[in-house]
Amino acid sequence: MWKREWVRILTLALLITGFGMLEKAAFAGGLVLSPNETALVNQPLTNSIEGWVSMGEGGSVDLEQDVVNPMGAKGALAFHYPIDGSSISAATLPTPDGLAGMKSLHFWIKCDHTAAVIVSLSEKDGGRYNATFTAPKDQWQEVALAPSDFGLGTEATDPPDPDGKLDLDQVQAITIFDLYQLLSKVKNSNLAAVINAPMGQHTFYLSHLTISQAALPTKLVSGTNVVISDYSRPQVNWIGIGGVTLKQESADSPLKQPSLLAEYEQGPNRIVALIHDMHPYHLTLTSRLQFDMASSQAATLVVQLEETDGGKYNSTINMPGGDQVQHLQLKYSDFTPAQDSQDTNDRLDMDKIKTLTIIDFSGATISTEQINRLWLGKVVAVGKS
């Protein structure tokens, strides 16, 4: 009963594509792309924030010239916004001429709390495409995104896209948004305790934004294998819920490969989740998930695939602790419906997967509090043989 209730509560928080709560708007002004250059747009944001506006309620943008940016100089764009359970706002750069030719988007961000950040590309008369990452507290975080890192938002509040693909020449705005503004709206007291939204007034800073024709490494490997997470980007493309600290580690980890390190407290009735947006990936030609994992403490983990129509399917992993490496192969056929699954056809449909979540349910069985370190290696959706 405890597990069922916490799964039900946790999945309410997976609103990583909920940016559609902001109204779509027609933008005037903004960027004009420079043709036939590797860098289509180069904004240092040290002396000017021309074109940037605040979209929604309660936010504002300004230039703070006393802030030391990641290049060691002074000056950065500051976006001020409340996390108050009601207001939603985003730093927005209108792009009325579109982003045709863009192969990468690069910038730096510094947040005053550990933030779950959404970058959104909004098409004119089309869909909203999102990329999600974690920004650490009080540190400049480099962010590099390719068009393939963006997935179409499929929540009820997201606009439909007639052709179902990202049309860069139709992108009318880039928006950057703190997901905790949405999560702070949750009224359920148990869920609110898990989320632990940092209420109050907040600021994040942006520096050195570049829109470029220079390509980033693709995540597609041989055949029909699809790389979900390989830590080749500078930012962590996972979100943590439940008081977890996330960072990327080098090959010095117990896995002997680049990996995600999640540090958190295990304890009675505590729950922690790692969440990855799956909208960008085409998984219909794959048959299983493959990854390595190690844990400093014994842990009972549930790997959950959630569909856009409410279906939720689980696979359970028992980690032995002691930093022992586990080589895992999770066949989709072995996933079973979660107790709160609301699937329309009672089967796991790989063309509908919106999130991959790893949940530590050890709090259901342990009686003492302890710190756990969990390492996750490259996650690959393996093609059908």
C-alpha cells in the first residue's frame, strides 16, 4: 500500500513538458539570423540583453553588470521569478525569422538553487519542443543542445503539431523556465513534501548564448540502437526528485565509464526518483534497456516507463550495495503494469513513452537513515535482433 501510494503521488510530479501552461504569444522584434556563418547568433549577454523579455506572470529580465560570468568578465542576463504556487514565467528570446540552419544551441546558466530547467522551442502555429536538464546551485553550468535533444510536448496543455516534427525555420521563440514553478502548484501534502519546492523569489543568470551551424555528436549508434543517456553533453539531462544531488562523473567511477552519480539519503518512508524525458527518442525498433549500475548501499529500485496516455510499466532491480557493478538488461516484455497504470489498451507501447524513471523504494523496508551513492552508466535502448 505504501509503495502504491508513493508511485501514484510521484507520477503526478512528472510534468517535465508542462510548459504549455504559458500562453502562446506573437512576438515582434528579437533576433535576426546572420546567413552563411557558423555562428548564426552570438550573444555574450555582458553589455546587452537586447531582444530578451519575460513571458508569463511575475518574472523580469535585466542586465546585472556586477555578476562575474563564466569567462571571468563581468555582466550577465538576470531572470528574476517567484516560486510561489501560482506564478509561471520564463526568460524568452523571440526568434521571428526562425532558426533555420541551427545545429546546436549553447549557453551558460547559473541558478540560486538546484533547478530543473526546461528549454523550449516554440513553433509558429505548431508544437512546443522541450529539452530538460538539472542546473546545480550557485555554479555556472555549461549547456549544449542539438535539435535532436528536443522532444514534442504531449501534455494536454501543449499545442498540437500538424506534422509532428521540429521545423527550425518555424521556431518563433526560445524560452528558459524553472520547472519548480509548476511543481510548486501541487496541493497534495505528501507530494509537496517529496518535491520540496524552494518557495520564494529566485534568480538565474544566462551568459554567452550561441546558436550555431556546428553539429554536436549524435546519440544514434549502430543499427537500431538508441542512446538515451551517454553523458556526452556538459549538462545532466536527468531531473532528481526527493532531495537528490546529481552530477556527472568520469571513468573513475565504480562503473569505469562516464556515468551519472546520484547522492541522497535513504530512510524510513523516503523516496527518491531520477527522471529522464523520453519524448526525443524513437523506440519502436528497440526491445530492451541496457545499462550498468552500482550502489554504495543495498537498494530496491523500480524502473518505470510511462506512456503519454497514462500507462505505467515497472521492472524491479535489487541492488546489492558495496559499489558492486550490475550489468542490467531489462526487456520491455518483462515490464508489468504499475498498480496505478491507466492504460487505454493494457500494453506497453514504445511509440508512446514520455518518461523513464528510476525510483528508490528502499524507505519501505529500512529503519535507519543512511547516505547512498548510486551510479548509472550509459543507458541504451537496444534494437530488436
